[in-house]
Amino acid sequence: METLLDRAHLMRQTFDDDDLAREVLALFAGQCERLLPGLVDPALAPHARADLAHTLKGSALGVGAVRVADLAGRIEAALRAPDAATADGLAPALAEAVRETLALI
């Protein structure tokens, strides 16, 4: 199983500043809450969902949210293929990874 949150990466990204790390994680949490509903909504156009997945993947990579980044990247690739069925199949795993990662914050 992949790491949920690579704290060493996060601390490198935030120059070992705990306050900055907390602030960045709070921004990431807010972004997850804004992006996830659209990303997993099969009624939204695939390209729009892929763009949301791409944004979430980048955010997750920035804070070290490894599993979220991996799943968002896989969903993005599936939606750009286009393979909405694969993306929809991965959506519950992404939602769970986001929940578990945010619980660590």
C-alpha cells in the first residue's frame, strides 16, 4: 500500500517550517473539498473531470499526498483516454484516499 502522506517531502517543500506546513495542508484540504465532488461526478464532461483530476494530482504531489496523487493521475489518464468506466471505478478509492489523508492532517 502506498504512503498516504510523505511528511519528509512536505517538510522539504515547506523548508522545515511547521506553521507553513500546516497552512499548506489546510489549503490542500480545502482544495480536496472543492475538487473531489466534480471529479467523481459522472455527469460532468470527461475533459472537465480530467482537468480537476490534474489539479488535484499536482496539489497532492506538492504536499506529499502520494496515494491521492497516484489515484488522481490514474483517473486523469483514464478520462483523457477516454475511459470513463475506469475513471468511475477508481473514484471510490480516490474518495477514500482523500478521507484517510485528510484525517492525518
